[in-house]
Amino acid sequence: MLRAFGIKDIGRCRNVNQDYIFVSEEPMGNLPNLFLVADGMGGHKAGDLASEYTVSRVCEAVEKSMQTIPFQILKGAFQYANQKLIEKAEESPAYTGMGTTLVAVTVKDGTVYAANVGDSRLYKIGGGIEQITQDHSLVEEMVRMGEISKEEARNHPEKNIITRAIGVSETVEPDYFDTKLEKGECLLLCSDGLSNMIEDAQIREILERRTDLRSGAEELVRTANRNGGKDNIAVVLIEQA
């Protein structure tokens, strides 16, 4: 059995919250549970619509899917949400160019299945901290190619340039990851409003001293805001009960 808790916060510098989360410990279609974090991109109206609309369409697709393999269900849901968001963007000039990052997780029989596009992340914490997903961003590609260091990437002026997202092209190609979740370990899904504001080591420290998931999530948000709160913050925590 899983326990989960999600929270989002507008941060200290934004007027609109373009992050959106979804938390279901209960079955969704053929998935035993589902957890989502989306970080919208676009104008004043478009970014928050993009993230919320995408999460709704993913849930819709998951519930209708006849597939039984988690990655196949998630793949179909990402493709469906991408198509629907492109169609939505055509309804108004205000929606032109909107898109969203998306990280999706389900846990089945102790195995974590994750899919992502963009720079919202999945971490695993327990005796250390491991970033499971890889960012689809310009600076992350520069890090992978050895052009800049991880430390230089944190404050790079082009850090916000995303190379893959929902809604920006006719096809979307998520990356897929799987890992084991042992008792005592914790999963963290988050937007870059958290990961840009708190070093990985501090995330680990906060979560290792948590009394429960709510206290851990709330402390992460408080710390991100104390460190500047430059963007919206989304946090979903999951652990084996």
C-alpha cells in the first residue's frame, strides 16, 4: 500500500500558478495509482490552462485505456494529451504556443514506472538522493555533452529553454524509467520551481528528517520560498505504507 501527499504553491515572484498536480492512491483504469506534476508554459492565461488541461486529458486517457502494461498506458496518455492540447490551443489567439512539462508515475508491486517530457523531475530518496528522470532542456543537453558542469547549469541564463514538452509539436516522445521502491524510501515528483531553488543534498536532508509526507512537502515549499521562490512550486511525495 502507498501513501502520498501533494502540494503546490505560487512562490514569491509570480502572479499566476502554472503548476498543476494530481494524486491518486486508488486505481485509475488499469493502473493501480497515478501521480502527475505539470508545469505550464505560455502567456498569463495559457500556462495554467495548459498544465491543468493536460493533467485532465492524461487522467481521461488512462481511465479509458485497454492496455495493461504501465508504460503502454502512459505512452498512450501522453500522446492523447498532446493531441488534445494542440487542438485546445487553436481555440484562441491567447493560447497560441502554450505547452507544459509533464512527469507521470505509477507504482505496481514495488516497481516505479515513470514517464516525462520537459524538466519536471522524479527523484528517489533513501540513503541518498537519485534523480530518476532526465531533463529535456538546453542546459541539460549541454551538461550531457560535457560543455558545462552541473553547477554551471543551475544558474545558466538559458536554463528555462525546454527541448521537449506537451503541446508544442504534433508528436511527443516521453522518456521512460523504472526503479524499485523499497520500504523507507520516498519518491519526489517536482517542478523546476523546487529543483532550481534547493540543492539535491538539501532536498534529501529535509525528507530524511520528515515526520510524515505532509511535513516533508511543506518544508520543501517553505525552503524553496526562503531561497527566493522565483517560480511556482509543485511537490508530490510517495512512500510505501
